Amino acid sequence: MIPNKRIKSTAPPPDLEREDLEADRDQDKRRKIPTRIPEGAVVITKSRDDRNTLGTPNRKSNEYRPYQTSIGNNRALANLLGAIWRVEAGRFNEGSSTHPTVRIVSPYTALFPPAQRQTNPHWGTRDTPPPEIHMPAIPCTTGNLPNLVFDEATIYGAVDSKVAAGIRGKAEELTAVIPFGAGNKLFDTQPGLVNGIKDFLEALVERNGEGVKLEVQRAAREGRAPHTATFAKPFTIIVAGVPHRIRTFLLQRQTFAFRSQGTPYAFFVADPDQPTKPWIIYTFKGDYIVESGERMKEALTSICRTIEGLPAARNFVNKTLMERRMGNTAEERMQMILSTMSLVYTERRREDGRQTPLWQLHGMPISPNIDTQREWLKLVRRIRFYLNDYTAMEPERIPFGCVWCKSLTHDGNACPLPDHRDWKGPVPDDKHYAPEIVDTIPTNKEGRRRGKGKGKGKGRRHTQE
Ligand SMILES: [Zn+2]
């Protein structure tokens, strides 16, 4: 199995006849699933020089090429040629903090259509404002700030279901604002919060020559606020009337921190129309979790081999990507999904001060459809992964994330935003650094809407924001 050849075969020119495509597929069906080579082995590709080293003859490009490579029954060589991914160690920086990371490197990333090709949205930074946008004369944080992912639950999780439906109905015209640290208490302790944000946005709009009034208000919340939860639920503020150019800028820049009349403010901007899908697939806890790149390589290799060898996973990936018209064979589709995977190390400090670090498995969402993605996550989260012959990897079920910025990749204790060299927003104390366990009985409606059936009627449940 030769990686380059596969890639070539999957990108037929648009004018290729249907019969040719079908013939191609038939041929694909006969292909064997390539097996892997040990970590660190060299991947041999199809370049003319490489083929010479394998002892195969050079051919002119227009010569007939049988599908079967000339390696015949040489099993070892076939295995070597079948190597299509390797694991590479690196780090991902989130402001001042850094996460040791290992990721899959595979040529199959290239098979995603350019429009569907994404990079991990949890990584990277937001740049300073472009020159054509003028910031208002309010002291405001500049410099690169970490990317944050605001998914559906962050935006709509605490919003009354009727109001949420109303927002979705005209989401293209609206902008969602999530205050830093948003939760119950925030609006009690900072009564001027909504107006402070409104003033900033209006000053920004005016400074850029668009004299419009904005409509800024808190979205009504679902049910009663649980009193024990200070930060458990984000509380979305909805802004209407932002000129398109400014809205685009707000979404690009995402994080705003400023100081107005002595009061610090910080908020995040999200698109209520197309919230970003988090890439987090699985969270692992346990004694075996260390910062070591070698150990993490071992883990990611084992995870990916397990997923790719599991018929249920293969079928699901094949069906989903086939519907999305991606890839030509089941093997290709599985390889495409695996090519986006990475394992991230993240620190966690529990309430009692104990350090219990985690590994997060990240990967591109398999579908933009929420239900399909949920089904995929359910499928993967049911798999038991093994680090090696004697260690099973344990899933972490307790919600993990930052109560301040709602990021899912660090805990509140390690929020990089207040450590930013030019941070002008509020600086939190360290009393609340873990998502809270909410002492509340969820209504059936809420349980259903959030897609979580468990916990109903038990009077005690976790929330995940
Ligand atoms: Zn944070």
C-alpha cells in the first residue's frame, strides 16, 4: 500500500466518467487494509528514487501499471509500505501556559476538501486588530490572546428554550457576548455589566464611523438560578444591530478586556449562528498520566489503532463521511478522521489542592450535524482504551473547564487570560477554579434539551459548561 498513490487515486479530475469512478471504487474494495509499522520507522513513498531502493523498475508514466505492487508476497515490505501515519510530539501554547501535545501526522489530511479542512480551534491565538479597525479611546487589552471555543452549550446552555429558538431564528443578525466569569453571581455583583459592555460596543461602532444604536440585553435564563453555583452556567448577552463589518471584526478578535471609569470588564464574542464545535473527544485521568511525550505517543498510537481496528467505528466513519462526500473508501475515510487526532496534557488542581492532570483526546468533529457528532462521541467514549498490555486508560467523567473564560482545555486555576501582559479585565480570586456541582433538580425539559438523560430526578448532578 503506497500512500502517495492512494492520494492520487482519490482526487479524480472533475471530468472523469462515472464508470471510471466506479471502477476505481471496485478496485478500492479489493485493497487490503494496510498495517502499521513500528514507531519511528521511515515511511517509504512512491517517488521514483524510492522505488529504485525497493528494487522495482522505473516506468514511464504512460505505461500500464497493475494495481498490485511488485513487492508480491513480501509481508515485511508490505507492512513497511502500509505505514500511513506517525505520531509527533509538540506543544500547544495557550497564552502564557503551554500544553505538551502529541499529534498524528498523516498524508490523509490532504484528502479533506479545502473548505472542510480545519485546524484545531482550541489552539492558536487571536491577533491584534487589523489597521482598518479603530479601537475606541478606552484602555483595552492588546496583543495576541488565546483562541477559545464557544460551542452551543456555552451560548444556549442557560437560555430559556423559547428565547433560544428566537435567537436561532435570526442568529445571522445577532452577536452573542459571554462575559468573563459569567454565571449567577456575576450579574448580582456587577450590576452595570451589561451597560458597560454596551458602552464599549457603541464606542467601537461610532469610532469606525457607523453611528448606530445597539440593542444589548441578557438572554432570559431557563428556570431558576441555582444559588450554589456561582459560575456554573454561562449567561449569554445578545447584541442586535452590529454593522456587518464590525461584527466580523468582533468575531475575529473574540476577546475584549477593558477598563472603563475604573471598572474592569472582559467579554467574549461568539457566533450564535455557527458556534464552533469543540474538538474534545475523550478525557483520561489516572496515575499513568504524565507530561512525557514518549508516554503520550504510546497512548495516542494505541488509541488510534484501537479506533481504526474497530468495525463499529469504521462503519460509522465510513457512513458519515460517505454522506458528506469525503474520501473514496472506508479505509481512506478512517484515515482522514485519524489524521486530525491529537492528545493534549493539561494540569488540573482539585479543590483540595491535589494535582490530578488529564489527557484530552482531540479530533475534528465528524459531522457539522450535532446529533451525528454526539453519536460519534458516544461511540468513542464507550471504547475502553489500553495504554499498554497492563494499563487500561480511565475516562474522566467529572466536567473539566475554566469557569472564567469557558475554555475546555484548562481549569479556572490555570486561566491564561489574567496572566496576559496587558490584561485589563477583572482578575479573579482563586476560590472558584473548578466547574461546580450544582445542587439542583433539572427539569425534564432541560434534560432533554441538553441531550443528557441521566441525573433526572436524582436531585444532584454535574453541569458541564
Ligand atoms: Zn480560562
